[in-house]
Amino acid sequence: MLKKPYRLRKNKEIKKVIENGLSVFNKEIGIKFIKNNLLNSRFCFIVSSKIDKRATVRNKIKRRLREIIRQNLEKIKPGFDIVIFAKVGIKDLDFFQLKEKLEKLFKKSKLFKAVDNFS
């Protein structure tokens, strides 16, 4: 589980991101994000029952997404509210495919911090 300061929980804040945020999508995952003027980024995960009717499957997807975010917290720029949407093809991906696709979306949306290359 993500620590409390990294969770986006209030419906009002989530709606604000969905309505006003910039978005980047691929076939299996989508993200919407907006600046939040805080010292850290906050995350919300939306996996609808269209993905799978079984709550256990939806919760497994959310756990995987949370873990990927937790592993990449130090790479993600602070100061954003981010909503991550699961789309229909997501349940066919294993953890590593999911991680690769989500990281590509974060790079595409420029939410990863710039990395100094010394090579």
C-alpha cells in the first residue's frame, strides 16, 4: 500500500483531475494528471467492473499498479495529482509488461524526473 501522503482520496480532488487534467493513454492503461502545489505527488487507481466482474481480479490489478508506483516514487516528479485508469486489455498483462507500459506512459507525459547521464 502507498503511504498516506501519496494517496489521492477525496472525490472532489479526483473529479478535478479527471475533468481538468492532461491525459496520456495507451491500449491498456491511461493516466490523467494535474499540478497540486504540494511537496509530493498523489495517486488514485480506477479499475472499473468493465475490466472484470470479479473484485479479486480488479484488486489484483490495483495492487500491481500501486507496487509499480511505490517502486518508482523517487523517479516521479513531485507536485502532481495523478489518476491511473485501467482499460480492458490490462488483465492479460503480467507484472513486468504492466510495469513497462506504465513507465512508458510516465516518460511520455514527462512525469519522470530528468536523469543525468554520465556516459
